[in-house]
Amino acid sequence: MKKMMKLTIAICDDNKLVLENEKTLIEETLKEMGMPYKMDKYQNPENLIKNAWQYDVVFLDVEMDEVNGIVAAESIHNINKECLLFFVTNHEVYMDYAMNEYAFRFWVKPMSKEKLKFGLESAVKRLENNNKCIEFNTDRNVVNIPINKIIFIYEIVFFLTIFLKMLKFVAVLLL
């Protein structure tokens, strides 16, 4: 049986009532789907940006007082290129701008449960494809390395060296 990934989700809207309603709808939908998740909510996009590295999916309002969602999306993408951005707004006029900022979905409020379910299912498929791994058995444990994090691999005499974004992994090969 395939293990389901645990989605890490952030919702950002400066309107507290809308934020709570979206959170409830997303939670209900994820529970119906049987999808494990961790969700955080933000009213201030600057706080979201500081934590953007940890999210798979971000639901983002466009018109907010402190930083608009388009500007926030650009910052989020610079920090976390794999994060899928769902723009949820009252203003359809922002669609072209949102598409320039790597929008995975663009919805006019209120979100519908049907669109949300379809969007989340599509997001999970995309994330699973992005997170395919190479598995290595070492003498101590099993190591899974996401393919999209590998820069290059080389082997010299019984040593395999894998250079990853941000670090290096070395394994001894048994031939």
C-alpha cells in the first residue's frame, strides 16, 4: 500500500473571517480525501514569507494591506520553488499578474468545494511527481534522496558521491 504524503499548507488572508472559512473548507475537504496535512494560517503575508520554505501549498489572497499577494508570491517562489500557489481573491483583474507569479490555481472567492478538491488532487499529483526519490541502502539505514535535489553523481572506486542542492552525500558501493 502506497503511503500518502503529508501536505504542508499555509493560508494567508488579512480578513480573519475569510481566513477561518477557508481553513474550515480546506480541512473538511482534506479529511474527506483522507489526506494527512499540517496547516498554518497567516493574516500577515510577511510572516508567511519568513516561513515559506516549509510549505507544499499556499492559499494566498491578492489584495492585502501590508503586502499584496502578487508581491508575496514572488518572494515565496524565490524561497521555495516547489511550493504550489493557489490565489484566492475577489478581484479577477489580477489573474494575469498571478499567472506571472507561478500560479497553480486562480480562484475568485468564495472557493467551491468541488474546485478545491480537484485542485488539491492535482497538487498532490504534481508534488508526488516532483518528489520522486532514489533509494540507497547503507550499513545503518535507508536513505531516500529526491531526484529534483540532485545536481550530479559520480563514482570513484567503491565510493559514490552525490552532490545535492545545499549538501553532499557520500556512500560506499558494494560491488
